[in-house]
Amino acid sequence: MPLTKLQFKPGINRDITSYSNEGGWEDCDKIRFFQGYPEKIGGWEKYSGSTFLGTCRTLHNWVSLDSSDYLGLGTEVKFYIEEGGGFHDITPIRKTTTGAATFSATDGSSTITATDSSHGAVANDYVTFTSAVSLGGTITATVLNQEYKILTIPTANTYTFTAKDTDGDTVTANASDTGNGGGSTVAKYQLNVGLSTGVGGAGFGAGIFGRGTWGSAATVSISTELRLWSQDNFGEDLLINDRNGAIYYWDETNGTGVRAVELSTLTDASNTPTIAKQIMVSDTDRHVIAFGCNASGSSTQDPLLIRFSDQESVVEWTAAVTNTAGDLRIGAGSIFVRAIQTKREILVWTDMALHSMRFIGPPFTYGITQLSANTTIVGPNAAVAVEDVAFWMGDGAFYIYSGQTQQIPCTVIEKVFGDFSSLQAAKVYAGVNSKFGEVIWFYCSNTNDIPNGGTGENDRYVVYNYNEKVWYYGALERTAWLDRGVRAYPLATFSNKVYNHELGYDDDGSALSAFIQSSPVDLGDGDQYVFISRIIPDVSFSGSTAETPNVDLTVQTQDFPGKTTADTTTDEVSRSGTSSTVPFEQFTSKVDIRLRGRAFGFKLLSGDVGVNWRLGSPRLEMRPDGRR
């Protein structure tokens, strides 16, 4: 019988019916396309055994003058700088009191009540005590003088925490703990914790930016209330901003043991913004730029105001004829959403439009022009730049800007937005995997949202391969992503850990399952049955570390598009030998089967440790087998 080579169109298409997608792929997980053919993606391993508190939603990597390699991570709980695998807490101090905080304990209880007038703390905040003295029993000075997580806020002047020793074990007070900690206790309150997930409500900025008519209030989640950090390095130092909060500065010369401080407290600080939605350092002209900030001389936040410091300065924000500090206001929209840098300009999104901000020099320093109106973006982290090109996720569509704004043709729109949580839209995180020409968006499915019993965190991803011009997707829990650059591998975060991606082919030592499924293929127009008797595989296992890597090949037949699969056969294809001198692999040469139907589908699946694969052009031995 004649052999038929299976040549499938690259990319996944879920926006048409399976039958109309003949010759294409319709489902997948953990795969990519390279030169038109599908292959398994790279695996990941934990970067460090250390963990951090909270959910990371920003990553930034830079190197100091002495070659120290730093990674900034911001969560709803704290802000960290990672160096050498350790996470150093540089969360700013919100308030410090000296001699005001006192303590009381109850015999047999580990709960300590602290009294500190107008402390301003909320539940789950962190406070560090020093200079406290023993309460007289088991609640010693050593127990008190450390960092604590606040449990409850009984009043505006009191809060509680659980006593612990320096190993973190709970300490119970006894009858001798009758003191109050003395009159010299220093209490340093860290920045109030933020929200880790979206909350219900209505108002500007609720849900996807740009959805609804102008001037109307959305009635889904006010997702911008999430604690979202922006960060950028100014030389070897770091600027950080919690969205709709203050701007902070970390001086590298002080080391990772010293916390970031509010920008306005620096020596010679002049009219620095005290509230902003995003901070950035311009790569081309070295201005610090604050978006959605307060005007000079005002404490009121203007959601469309952009201010910039004097060139080469983080502290001089007072505009004068002798410097380049100044401001400008975005013309279209009601709320600033996101700004990213390309090689030539800064792209600025509001809830209604996309703008270009460019350095033009004195006397205006910057100019801003509108690029497109009626442009949507789902959240503050949903856009990313590759050289001079920007990609972003909008309301029900994906967009590209490369001199003009265009919607990207997408073949998985229904797959993505048919199960997309608008409530958690602000958690969408766009990243680049430049080695493979990929833009990836991590998002929370509606299935995984909290009202449906899920976690409310990102559990899906969709990829646009800008080299191949194709789409694919999968299931993966990641909250932030950073392309390789200073470090050898892309970095991503999930569950209090940082992972190196594209490292090996496993899930941190466990098997990483991957599959791809074709749409049905028929003979002619499907008016005849086809009988399949043999599969001749074409699979490469190059790079696999398993002794005998293998995949499962499944061929399924259908009589009619609306009918369930009639017959299924699954056979293993495995590598039996390799050559070190020529690029040759020995693997299963043929698989004998007996299947009959009007159309057939093809699926490849791997689920073992140490397996990598790339699919080529398998062949089938088949013949027409009548009309009934």
C-alpha cells in the first residue's frame, strides 16, 4: 500500500471547527514550533532553595559597579533584592516610634498585645522591635526584639502578634510576664501590605482598561488595587514604586542589609513626586520618569500627569531654565495604565489610547503624541517590548505596534478569552523568550478564579511566536517572567520561589508532560473510508537524558465530524540507539495498526522524566476502503 506523509500547518487553531482545520493542529500543552515543526518546550528548576513571602509580580535584573548580580522582586507583602540565591528584605519603613510601644502578655498564652498610639498598621503587616526589655518571664528581650507579623488590630492604638523564639517556634507567656517591655522600645513599621487578588466594586479602572463607553464606570473588579510594583535601576541603585504609592530609593553602596527609603527623604530632594502609578529610568537620556503622579506643590494624584527629573538626577524635580526637569499631561483617557521603553521611544497606555513619548531636548525635554485611540489593554503588566516592537493583550484581542498599531491575527482567541478571568485581569503578565522568538502572556482562567473554587492566580499561558507568526498555549502557573540577559536563563516566579526556565526538560526534577493533537484528516473529501495499517514515525529525541526516551503516538478515527472517536490505538515510539559521530538516532521504525474510518487524527504525548522530542513528518500506510 502507498505511504502518505503527514505535513501539518504550524501553529494551533481553535477558532474554526476541527474538520475545517484539516491539515492543522488543534490542541497542545508545553510545546512550541521551531521551523514549522512542533517540539517540547524546555523545563525548569528552582533557582534557589530560599523562598520569599507573598506573590511576586515584578522582576528586574541588573549589575552593580563591583559586578554584584541583583534581582529585584516585589510582592504584596514585601520587596526583596535577591543576590547569590538569598532574598534580602528591603521593604521601606512606613513609620518609626521610639519609647511609645509597650507590651502585655497573658499567662498561658502566646498572643502578645502591643500598644502604640495611632500605629497605622493593618493585619498581616510586619513590624520590627528593638531595645525592648523582658516582660519578666519567658517573654524575654530576645523574644521581643525581632520582626513580627501582626495578627489582629483590636483598636487604632493596639495590635497583636504571636511570640516566638529566634528559631520561629512559639513561646508561651507565664505568670512572671507582668512587665511592659520598658520605655525605650523602637518599633519600625514596614509598608502596609497590599492586596494579593482582585476585589469586587465599580469605578474607573475596574476590570479591563478601555472596556465600556467613555465616562462610564465598570462594574467588575477594581483590579488595580492589587499591590503591583514597578522598578528600574539608576546606575547601580534601584528605584521602586508600589502602584498608587510613594517612590523609594535603594542605595547599593549601603548593601542589601539596608532598606529602601522614600525618595523625598534623600539629601537635596526637591519637589519629588510623593505618589505615582509607575516609575521608570529613561535608557537614552537618563531622566527618572513618574507616571500618574502628583503635580509639583500638590499632594493630589493626577492619573494622567507625567513628571520627569533633571537629567542624571534622582532628586531634582523642580523645573527651571537651568535644568531639564518638567512635566506633561496625557491628552486622551482618564487613567494611566502602563509605560514601556522601546529602542526609540516610550510607549504610554491609558485606558483609552496609546501614546508615544520621545525625548526632544530643551526647553520641553519630552513630547507626547497619540498613536491610536480606542485602544484597550487588560492590565498594567500586559505589554512588553522587543527592540522597537511592542506587543500587548487587549480586551478580546492581541495587538502589535511597530510604527503603527495593528491587531495581531490570532487563531486561539476563543480558547484564551472564552475562559479568561476579567476579575484577575491585572495579574496578566507579558514576557519575552527571545531565544525562541516568543511573547508569552500568563493569565488566570475563569475556571481557576476564586468564585469558581480556584486560586485566583495565573494558571494558563498563551504564546505568540513572532518569528514563525503562529500561536500556541498551555497550562502553567507563573506570576512574573524575565527574559534571559545578565543571567543565562529566563526567570519566572510561582509559589514563593524563583525558577530558571529553558533548563533541562523536566518540571524541577519531575516529569513534564507535553502533547500535541492534530485536527482530523480525510481522504479526498471524506466520501470514502480509509484503512490504516502502519505508522512510520519521524521523531527526534535529541537532548534527552533518559536512557530510553519515548513518546506515545495515538491515531484516532471518526466516521463523521460530530461523532465520537470510533477507534483509538496508542503505541510507544522509543529511541534505541544513537551515534556520537553523525546526527543519527535509532528509534521505533514502524508501528503496525489496524484502523478504519472516514477521517483520522494524530496525537503525540510524552510524560516521562528526561524526555525531549521534536516531531518531523511521520508517514502512514493507508488505502481507500469503500464508501460504507
